[in-house]
Amino acid sequence: MIAPHLEKLSKTHKNILFIIIDTEEMDELIASLEIMALPSFMIYKKGALVDKFAGSHVAILEQLIKKHFSNTSLWTQIVNIFDIL
């Protein structure tokens, strides 16, 4: 389960906003983002999508955090698209 890892990452990386979207509540948004697998992660910087991946791979998420956020103190966000089931 990825939720405990997201909680830990959100406490470690306070300059990153982690947003969790419930697919049952936001089906139109999921369709517009063309989400094909769950969980999916979308990484935005300054409002632009810079990376995304699907799956519960904590190591990949940590690599992407290092890649995109190691040199920034700006507010950034990672969006986790998941299925509540």
C-alpha cells in the first residue's frame, strides 16, 4: 500500500503539495486527465505537467522527487490519482 509512504514523503518534503483525488468522486477530472491505471502520479511545476507514472512504486516516486524538486524551494505539487476501493 502506497498511502503510508505518501504520508512520510509529504512530511519530509514540505515544499511539495501532495494531492489525493478519489476517482469515485472526480470521474470527469479523471477522464480529462486520461488516467488509465491506478494509482497514478502526476507531477506539476509552476502549473505545468512535467512527469507522470502509474503504479505503487515508491522508489520511482522518490527518484522523480529528486529529479524535479531537489533544486527548488517553490511550492510544487504531486497529484496521486487513486481508486478508493
